[in-house]
Amino acid sequence: MSARHFINDPTALVNAALQSVTYTNPSVALDAENKILYRRPVGDRSNNRDEHQVSLISGGGAGHEPSFAAMVGAGLLSAAVSGTIFASPSAEQVRKAIMGRVDTGRGALVVVMNYTGDILNFGMAVEKAKAAGLDVDMVVVADDVGVGRTKGGKVGRRGIAGTVLVQKIAGALAAQGRSLQEVAKVARLVANNLVSVGASLEHVHVPGRAPPDPKSKDGLGFDEVEVGMGIHNEPGSGRAKVQLPELVKTMLSQLLDQSDADRAFLNINSNEVVLLVNNLGGVSPLELGGITAEVVGQLGAQWGIRPVRVLSGTYMTSLNGLGFSISLLNVVNTDIGGPSMIQLLDDPCEATGWAAPIRKETWEAKNEATRDDNTALGGETKSSGLNINAEPMKEALTAGLQAVISVEPDVTRYDTVVGDGDCGIGLKRGAEGILNHLSKTKLTGDVILDLANIVSVVEMDMDGTSGAIYSIFLNALVHSLKTFAPGDATDVKIWTGALKQSCEALSKYTPARPGDRTLVDALYPFVEVLGKTGDLKKAAEASRDAALGTKGMKASLGRTVYIGGSGYEEVPDPGAWGLACFFLGLAGLMPSEEGWDTI
């Protein structure tokens, strides 16, 4: 046992924590394979309110408990999907939640925080559900003012603890039988009238990872506080050596000062304001009470705000983060001819994360029903007639995937400098998964059928932002190739046309463009040069040159934006380099100590 954690295996920890929710709330069941917590169906279904209401689905990386898992219950979430610690769940997990673990007769609303991986994975699942004929909408919450407009750039504000207010109000409205359009409208209204900011005395440590270096320049001093720290250890607006009154004054100023052009995201002008003081996980209830008193006191004395509701407790954590966040909701008219935001916030629910009591009737029902029907989770891709010689295709794919695996140490090292260090491992995991698939499955030569099978491997084996981007792009590529079928798949024009359409599809889910220092910097040149020349080798070399050109390029998107520093001057973008290596391998080039040589 470590001095830091009772459970050091992160996988076992997440699985056990999810299972525990079913012990504390008997109305909730767990799909352990997909890390989905969902409301159990009622036996005779005659009084199952879920069938007569919009289903509300949310989720994200583990480590933020009680969000999102313990927010599942009557009057709140219908289902929550969990990733690994601080990593978004895969699109496949989310898709199964939407299409197989909740009722969708009245539609479903997905609420997600503004993090790239979450938006991409949840977004792809939403699009797949729509394609299957379901009525699904998605609301993105971006309430954090800790990173201002200038630093946030295209990424925008992060989603933090205020998200639970969106979930609670939307969940209560859904439970009253309102339409998807009304629930989505009010959820967006709450999200647009919400601001939050956090502060922490130290970074948190993720179980299973090496302990942080106490001498690291990234570590906080004993008397320092990080103002605006994100829920994944991302830095905020700066560090300070202040006592609580001055800290709260700074945080409230960032939330309310309209003269701060970089952070004046919301003008609190309502007569009714809701205050949420959230424990990031490591603050004692005693100390959180003192913090809450300070916040309420300053709101009244300095800003003339007397909240109509004060919520203080643990709603969204950063593991055992030694910090807190403040959220303010500007209560406005919902314009739906019904309950107000306050009434919806007060509405009872049965979710242990909201600290609402579970009715004795629920306990005594001893409901053990589960959802095991997988018939709605997808169909098979049919033969298309767009064919190619299978053996050369397999050899080229194998070479490209082996190239990705061979450069994993470099990609990991680059991502350690400018990211969170998992890019190389994620790419390697995906490449190994596809190679394993190729070793067990004989390719048919039908490129659409073969590619669709590979996409399934990518969706299951790659998580995080890269996995979502590759999954969206490859799904779009399958769809685009279908517009050309049947025919000869050796025609370069077919591939360039389909690749361009796939780039356009990807652009709907990410603002990344060449020059933003992402894998897109390696993707677009490859597609462009392939279209102009029809030469795979020249296209791969263009991708390589563009990837190398990201060295010294300041990031506009991704976690690098929050990390900052000068690391971007030292290494190329990890994702761009990994993709370029795949293209080079695909074209018959492999890395060596002397450079890139023809095989």
C-alpha cells in the first residue's frame, strides 16, 4: 500500500468505484464492460417514468466523483459513461449508453463538458445515434473563467463544477415529461448563464503513476495557491501567496468584474442567483464551511448579491484535490411556460451524488432488473463492390502500423514535453490492435468492408482525443467511399475525393486546422499532395515535412494550450508526427538512425 493511495491500480479503482454506486442506490445498474451506470428498468414498466421522459446522459473521465456516476437516478441523469482517470470514454461506450441502456422514445439529451476528447467522443456517438434514426441533442458546458479569452483561444472555456447545475435542472425538467426541445433549450440557457472558477493548493496525483518530483518547477510552493486551476491539474490565471479573504476576492472578481474584458463572460444581472461552493476532493467539510461563509459574506458586502440558494459540498472533484471552486448561476426566465430554474433545482431526485435521500419504497422494491439487450447497438457493413488486391493492401497497412509502433518512444517523449505523455501509448495501442485484427482476419479486398472492420478496432482500442479524431475520420471515410462504390479501389481519385470529404466531416467536430499544431497539420498536406500528384510517396513526404514544421509552432488547441511553457519550441507535435510516420510506412518508408530510407 502506498502512502498516497489505498488502491494503486487505476483500472481496478475505477471499476470498483462504479460498482459501489449500485450498492448505495438500488435503482442503478452497471454495464461493467462499457463503464455505463444507468437507471434500472421497472419490472412491469407501467410506472417507469423513463419511458415517458427524455433520457439525460452525461459522463467524462473518472476522477471527478461524485460526478458523473453518482448523479444517475430519478430526477437527474438516466445514464453516465466513465472513461479511465482524467480520460474521456470512447465513442463506442457512449453510443452503447444512448442506444442500449436508456429509453429513447422521447429522445435523449447528452450533456458534456468542454474538453476536446469529451466533445469528439460524445459527438461521434450522438451522430451515430442520429444516423440510426434516434432523436438526440447535445449541450456543451463551458463555465470556467480561470482561463481567459486570450489564453483559451479556439479551445474556449473549460467545463467544471457548474455542469452539475445544468444536469440537475435539465434532469428535473425531463422527469416532468417535457419535450427534448424544451429540455435542451433550458439546459443551454443554464449553461449560458453560468460562470465558475477554482483554486487549489497543490496538484493531485493519479494512482498508478510515478510520484511527482517535489523539486519540479511545476510544483506549488508550500505557501502558494493556483488560481483558476482546472480539474485535470491544468494551470489557471496564475499563482499567489494570499490568505483566504484575498483569494476569494480575486476569484469573485474574475467571476463578476465586467471591466475585465478577458473574463467578463457573463453579466450577473438577475435578482436571483444560485451559489455553488464545490469541494475538489481534499478539503475537509469544516474548512469548506469556512470557505462558504467567506464567499457568501463577500458576495453580499462587495457585490450586493444575496444568493437565493447556496449549495456547498462535494459535487465534482479532481481526485483528492486540495482546493475548491465557486459557481454562480444567473437565474433567468426559462420561457417554456412552466417551472422556473429554482423550482427545478429544488425538485427532489434520487441520486447519491446530489445528497438526496433515497425513498424507502425504492429500497424495499429490491429491483434487480438490468438491461442486457444489445440488438440496438449497431449493424453489419455490407459488401460494396469497391475492390482492391487484398494482399498488397495488407502489406502496406502492416508497414504503416509498424512504423507507428517503432516511433512510440519518440512520440511519448514529445508528448511528455508538451502534453500528458499518453499520445504515443495510445497510437501504439491502436496500431497493435489493428495488427492483431489483420493477423486473425483475412481481408476481403472490399475496401469499405475491410475498413469498417478496422474502424471497430480503433473505436475499442484507442481512447482519449486521438482515438476520437481517428474514429470520426475513419467512419467518415467509410461513408465517403460508399459514394464511389462499386469500382476499382486503386483509382487515386476515389481516395483523394473520399479523404477530402472525411476532412470536411472531421472539421465539424474540431476547430483544428493547419497551423494549430495538431495531427491535422500532418493530415491535410498528405491529402492535398495526394490529390495533386497521385503519388503516395510524395504525399507521405509532405506529411512528414509538415509534421516536422510544427516544431516551434505555438499550439492553438489541445492540452498544450493550458500547459504553456516553451516545450513547443523543442519538439514537433506528437500527434502530427505519429500520423506522418504511418503515412511514411504506408508509402514504403521506415525510420532509421540515418533518416527515412526506402524499404
